[in-house]
Amino acid sequence: MSRNLEEPRRIAFAELVALLERIFVRFGTSVPNARILATNCAQCERDGSLSHGVFRIAGYVASLNSRWVDGRAVAAIEQHGPSFIRVDARNGFAQPALAAAMPLICESVARAGVTMVAIRDSHHFSALWPDLEPFADAGLVSLAMVSGLACVAPPGGRKPIFGTNPLAFATPVAGSRPLIFDFATSAMSNGDLRLAAKAKHTVPLGTGIDADGALSGDPDAILSGGALLPFGGHKGASISLMVEILASALTGGQFSNEVDFSAHAGAETPKTGQTIIVIDPTRGETRAFAERVKTLLDCVRDAGQARLPSDRRYQTRAQSERNGIPLTMRQYDELVALAQ
């Protein structure tokens, strides 16, 4: 009797981390780096960020196989002044580079009240909220941004210049989990566009353009010689431009349109840069900061906004922790095959 490969299967978070860790190690990542990447990927899947969960494993493997990224890289950390930290990821993944810098970041914030972290020569292929949640859990405010592979055209343009260039923000909230938002500055993330193409779904007109520069709602046309567009026209494009400047020019990384992995067949991870700003909100006269944030959020809810950023993510997390993380049998079988 044949198996239904689309049948759902529930997997515990720890089991998924262990499975993903074996995959990363098998394809050339050091054990410490593999554990960080596996946890990050499993967190995304657990919380419903499916465009950055196990969907991305094939891309990680392809980049490792092509030798485009060094899975064993050990970041070099440099302090330049009391509140400026530079991190050279040495052609490795951004998450292990950030993890290596965390002790110095925490020390710097405790001393100076604010710290700027500029990571260069790094591959970031995931959501940004997992990078920031630990800071918010520690009572800190933080911002993060990362440039990527050029796939977004400026308004009126006919070729991609920007990455999807996501921006994330996190803050503690009194009496509840942190408020965290994380969004691409393009009309849709590249991962969600690829998922729409895989599912044969159309996307809203204005999401992107085809190879001739015409507006398109066909994901395949946008992905095949076309480009995504920024959200909000020139306003979104300006934010995307800011991300390029802060995450690439300021860090010393490549701009999105400078990323060239043509010599590494199959590679997918963009090698650019990432900027993180961490702030201690209790300095000075703002020790009631988290309570003030709660007051504001209560006002927003009272005004009629039923769902705030991160609400659905926390709900999905709670369901996954109770019932396990949902995968299809096909997804599970593919992961097991990669791990072996």
C-alpha cells in the first residue's frame, strides 16, 4: 500500500533540531555552527515562518556543496570604540557570527547603553526575528537589517538592484512576550514568492514585474527574468536603499547587486552584510519603558487592531509546543534522506 506523502506528521522541536543538525554537519558545517543554524531553522518552522524554515534547507545544502559558503568559518570580532563592534564572518553564515559576538555585545550595551554591530562577509538566509528575540527577552530594544541577492527593481526600473532587504524591530513589553516585527521591504519576500510559484498560486498585481518590465501577478514570470518591487512605491524603495547603505556600505559587505555566485553552481545564499543596533531603554528616566510600550499597545488594540506583530507567531509556537511541529511525510522523508 503506497504512502500518502502529503499526510501530516508532527515532530518535536528537539527532534527537528537534531535532524537538521545532522544535515548541516553532513554537508560540511562544523558542529557548533550546525547547532546554531539548525536551531534557527527549526524555530522558523515551529513558529510558522515557513518561507525561512525547512523550505530553505535545500538552498543551504546547495550553497555548502558549491563551496560558496564556509560552513566551518569562525568569525573575527573587532571592537572599535565603546559602542561599535565589527564582525568579519569570514564567508560564513551570519547566525554563528552573531552568536560569537553576543558576549561582547551584551558587555558593550551594559557599559555604553547602546551598541552598533556591523557584520560583513556573511550569508544570511533566514528570518531576522530569531536574531532579535534574545535581546528583547533581556529587556533590550533592537533593530536589524540585512541586504541580499538583487531581486527587487526600483520604482520604474526594469532590472533588480536591491535585495528584499528585510528590516526587523524588537522591544520588551511589560507582562507579555516581546513585540517583534520582521518584514521584507519588497512587496513580498522572495521565499514567499517561491512558495507561491511552487503552489501554482498567483500573487497580487504590483508584487513584481516580468522580463519586459510589465506588472505581473505570475510568480514564475517575476522569478524568470523579472523582479519584485518595493512595497509602498518610492517610500518602500527609500527604506530598501537605506538598508543597502547600512547593511552593506557601512559594514563593508557587498551591495545586493554585487553578489555574484555564478562560479558556484547551485549556490543560493547571498553574501552581503548585516547591521544590528541594540539599546538599553532603562538608561536615564525611562525605567518604566516596558510599561509605556504596553500602554501604547493596549491603545492600539482598543482602537480596533485585533492582531499585532508577532501575535500569530506566538500562537503558532504554542500550538507547535503542544502538538509538535507539522511537516508532511514528504518533507520529513526528504530531511531524513539528507541527514543520511
